[in-house]
Amino acid sequence: MRIILLMVAALSLAGCGTTYRFNVTQDAAPLTPENAQPCDPVPDPPAKGSSFGQVYEFGNKMVGLYGECAVRDRGKYDWIKSQGH
């Protein structure tokens, strides 16, 4: 029983001794103001009973907003990766 207790203590101390090292580079890319902006809020959907044209315009607007937000998020992701993480 004592050996098991010592093994558990040794393994738990060894597990706590490991740390994650950050590799921050000096040539890291700056975060551009365009990528730092939050995404635009989602517009309200058309009211119930709206025409197909109104629903279509809403869908087009949503696709455009999603595309812009995806580009910004990709820029944020690239910036985070350039920081060494």
C-alpha cells in the first residue's frame, strides 16, 4: 500500500512540474485594425408573411455578412498563429 501511495505522489508531482512554453517571436505580425473589429450584428429577419424577394434579400445580406466576418476571423487566426501559439 505504501508503494502505491509513493507512486501516486511521485507521478502527481512530476505531472505538475511540466509547463507550456510560449514561443513569442520578435517578427510577429501586428493585428490590423480591420481584423480587430467585431462582426456586424445579425439583422432582423423579414416579418412572417413577407414576399420571397424580401426573404431572398435577407439571405443575400446574411451571406455577405458571414463572408466578411469569416475573412476577419481568418485574419485574427493568422495573427494568433504569428504570435507563436
